Amino acid sequence: RALERYQGAIAILRSVDEHGLLADALIFSGTLVHLNGDYLEAKEMVKEGLSYAREVDDPWFTAYGIYNLGHIDSLMGEYQQGYEQMQEGLALWRTLGDPHSISLGLNFLVNTQIALKRYEEAKASMRESIALCEQTKNRWGMGTAYRYLGLATLAGGQYLEAQGHFQKSLEIFGDYFEGWDIALSLAYLAEATALSGNETEAKTIYRDALRHAR
């Protein structure tokens, strides 16, 4: 439904040559398209939106466009290129002093840092994100940050510590969130539990993750 409305908005904005609002509509709809798995189409939309953001000198959407191009590149396996672009977008958000965008940008950078074996950097990023989420009272962002901190710790081979971070993620999500976020944190907790040697408990947690996923 959101994509349909964006498509209608983009058609109208093109007809009146409104580049400032096209930057907004193209970059946000490109984000939705990439969430649906169509990375190449998403990349083209974000690129066009970014060109308009630069044309009208909109620093926030310029940062968001650069960051999202990096995120898409990383999802396509271009980790170093994605890392550099995401860091460039984060640097612009730091200049703007936008703690909410910085924290979420740091969160979604972690998988790329892990792919590049930047484990300590990833953990430092998550500690910064957690502090920013506390500042902005962003419960979802904090639960996500603890999950990613757990992933970075897990990738570094510290299984028991990783379990603690995943449990903290679930504690923060609590009864406020359900479904995907809970299923994912549970699945990672089960993985860390199995790697730490407790396969029986891991099976129980995986079953709980499956129940939430269904």
C-alpha cells in the first residue's frame, strides 16, 4: 500500500518537476523496494533521489541516500564499497547532529562490519548506538542494538557473552514488540546457546523462535 502511494506521488511530482520532494519520495520508496528484495530497482530509485537531494542541497536526504546505497551494495555482497558509503552517510548525520539517524545507521552497519571481520569496531558501534538510543528513548533501536552487539560478539567467538546480549535484547523488546524482532533475537540466542555447548536448551529456544516466526 505504501509503495502504491509513493508511485502515485512520484508520478505527480515528476509532472510538476518538484525535485526536492522527489528526493524524499524516491529514496523512501527505494528503501521499501529493497526490503522487498529487489535490490537493483531499489538502487536506481535511491540514486535518482540522491541526485535530486544534492541538486536542492538537502543534507539529510543526501546522507540517507548515500547510506542506503551503501546498505544495498552490502546486501548484494559488495561489503567494502557498502561499508565506505554507509560510513560517509553516517559522517553527514554526525555533522547534522541527528542522534536518531546515527543510532539506526550504526545498527544496520554491523552485518557489514562482521562480514569484513571488524568485530571490535562493530561492538564499539553498538555501544555508541545503545547510548544514543537511551538519549532518544528509542526502545526498538536499543533492542536492535543489543541484538547486533550479540551478533558481533558471537562472530568473535564469545558465545556466553553473546547470549547475555541477546537476552538483553529480548528483555528490552519485552511485551512492546512481537513477531519478527522477537523471532530473530531468539534464533540468534539459540545459535549462541548451541555453540556454547547446551544443545538441549538451544532446541527449546529454537522452537520458541519458530512459534514467533509462524
